[in-house]
Amino acid sequence: MKLLTSDSFDKAKTFVIDQGRELDRRLLFYYFDDGTPTAVLEELASYQNQDGGFGNGLEPDLQLPDSSVVTTTIALRILREVKATSNDEIVRKAIQYLMAEYDSIQSRWPIVPQAVDEYPHAPWWNFENTADTFGNFLANPRAEVVGYLHEYHELVPIDLTKQLTVEVIEHIKMLPYKMNMYDFICYVHLVETADLPQSSRDTLAEILIQRAHYVVDHTPEELMEPSARPLWLASTPTSFLAETLKSEVDMNLDFDIEHQNSDGSWSPTWTWYGQYPEAWEQAEQHWQSCLTVEILKALKEFGRLESL
């Protein structure tokens, strides 16, 4: 079993501390040192807007300062990580934003606002045809949002959450086995919601287990390209897909250990393909910061750090 050496681990930490975003530094300290949830929440709040949603480059491929639903779901993933509760103002405001953005006619959340085109962004976030690109938003971001409505159920009408849960379960049944990886990931985040009713969890988990091998990458060569990283589907040994994807996760962990940059970081496997080249330089560094913390956490979870 490959392990990340102590020297390589120290290089990675040094990269984040010296060159990473402040949010990533605080997450690093939270995962590995004596960092606190409060410190993470204080920095995460700097990305939150008056309307309760998140923007301001929290998602490095979106430099839009205004709030977007996709960026708000990313913030809520972090809030889940540090075990924020419905009593935290940052959570209450985020859920209020999602409720305000809900399209009750089409039962969905638009993933980004039209203003996205006014700021640097990756080409897949061009506003035109976003509904077609993202399957009318019925899986991404809806399935993940439903998870947060369950998680912070005290802040949401229970009848709406029940209705949406039924709808996302029916929707996945109509999707092909080889699902879009981001649709799949949204459903994974939903299933891993602690407060999701057991019957709904069992139904969705069975479907996702059946389909996981059709979605995930199986070889190191695939991981060299933008792809469905196994660790995005099973980020810890207790993830419900960890056993199903054991060989793929092991391959992913080996790959990451072998492909660390000389400066200690890990880089994204994608670019903006020439769009906004100057802005991409900063976005790429922000991704390096974010991915380095993410990968170090996964290596820790799976016992792949020599230093631990």
C-alpha cells in the first residue's frame, strides 16, 4: 500500500499555508491541527452575500461576486464538514437564500444567474443553454439541495421537503445507468445526509450502488483528464459507496500519491481552455489550494499518511 511520505505531507501543508486561500488554511488546521469550526465559519462568512447565498469566487471556476445556487451548495458542504447547525446564522441565511431561489413552478433551482457572463468563469458556466447543459437542474443542483433541506429541516416547510424527496427519487429512476458524474455526485451528497429518512436512503443507495461502476473512473489514465474521481464518490472509508468502489478508491489514492507536484500541491486536471487566461491563473492556484486540502484529508481518512 502506497503512503504519502512525511516530507511530502510537510510540503503539501507548507504550500497551503504559504500560497493557499485563507479558507483552505483554516480547513487544513481543522483537519490536522487544533483548528476550530468557528475559525472556518468566520472565514467562510466572507464569501456570503447579504441575500444569504454564496459567491465571490468560493467556487474557483466562478468569479461571479453575486450569489449562485451551485456556490451555495459548496458552502453547505463545508458547513456539513464542520458540523454547523440550524442555530448558526450562516446556515440560516444560506437556507433562506435557497428557499428564495426555488422555482416552485418547475420544482427546481437554477444553478447560476445570468450575471455569471459578466465575470471571468470556466466555459461550462456560460449562461446560455445552462438548463440544457445541466438537465433542467433536476438532479444538479436539486438533489443536493434537497439533502440540505433535510439536514436543516427546522428551517424548511416539511411538506415541501417531502414532495421534493419523492420527486428526486422518481427523477433518478428515469436517468440512464451511465449518469452524468455531477448529477451522480449530487445524489451521493443527498444519500449521505444524516437526516434523510431511512426508506429514501435505502432506495437511493441501492440505485447508486448499481450505477456507480458505470460512472466512476477505473484507470489512472482516466484520472489524467477531467473525470469522475472515485474519491469524489467515496471520500471516507465509511462512505456508503466505499466498499462498492474499493479497488477504484485504492487506485485513486495511489494515483494522488504518485502525482503530487514538486511544490507539494495537487493541480486540477482541467483548464478554462483559453477563456479569461489571466483570471484562470489565479483560479488554478485557488484550485491547487482547495484540492491539496481535499486530497490530504482523503489520504488521512484512508490511512495513507506515513506521518500518521
